[in-house]
Amino acid sequence: MLTFENRSRVRRLWLSDLPAFKAHLHRLDRDTLHDRFGCYAADSSLDEYAQTCLSDGSIVYGYFEGDLMRGAGELRLKAGAGEAAMSVESDWRHHGIGTELFSRVIRAAYNRGVESLSILCLPHNQAMLELARKFDAELHFESDEITGHLVAHEISPLALWDEYVEDSLGFVDAMFDAQKHLLEKFLHGPGVLPS
């Protein structure tokens, strides 16, 4: 029997992925939450944030290990500019997940003609600073945050095609995940008669 339990993958998130995105945010430890949001966010705020990201036109990529989402890369678009954000669960750091997610976010920004991509992070967030440096970001210091700007490149038809194909395959993957979760809920949920 074919199983997908142990596979890892990065794909764009869709509204059907909302439970996985929320669960990822809730698994972030206090320090990671503080680094990601600049404060210690309440559970209800995390749920609202996830809902907003997946319904306001933001582009969010998730790193999945089996059924669990362990990292997220986000692109929020604002009038020709973009803002990038990342979160990777602490036990999953230093495995290239942030690099893979960030490369997808940057490609999505370039493909949409984003003129500059801001990366907001606290000065002590060395992981995010190193990630920005990997992509040759020019870092500007502003008050107690660091904003890195990436100047967008000319839109490439090949990059557009790559994103389209990956997002299409990711959408199919998301639909399979959603159907699998519905089937599991139906078979193992409340009200199921014992055999």
C-alpha cells in the first residue's frame, strides 16, 4: 500500500491547510513566537493571523514532514512591495527548511513584480539575519528592528512556469491531504459504529 507518512515537502498553502497552519503556529515555542511576531502572541491571535494570511491574498508556503507542517514562509503583498516572514519549529531548524521556504517566497515576489521585499526581524534573531544574508539582502537598521530589502529582478517566464507547476501540484497535494483528513475523521470520529 502506498503511504505518504514519511515524506517531506514544501508547497503553497491553501484555505484547506488552515488547521495545519494553526497547529504549526501553536507548536512554536515562546522565543520563536517572540522572534516571529515581536511579542508573545495569544492562541486566539495566532488563529486569527493564520485565517487572515490564507484568505487575504498572502502567499504562504509550508514545509511538511509527513502530515505535520513544521515551517512556514509568508509573502504579504502591498502596492508593489512585499513583506516576508518565516517560522520554523525549533527542533526543525538548521536543516535547510528556512532556506527552501525563503527561496519560494523570493521567487513569488519576483514573479509578481515586487520592487522591494522587506524582512522584519529583531536584532538578536541571528537565524533570520543569516538567512537574509544567504540571499544577498542589504540590511538597513531602523530603531529596534532590522529591515532587509531585496531589489526585484526582471520577471522570468521560466520562473513563472516553475511556480505555476509547483503550485498546481501543491494544490492537488492539498486536496489529497484534505480528503485523507476527512476520511480519517469519518472512520475514526464520534458516532462510528464498532465493527
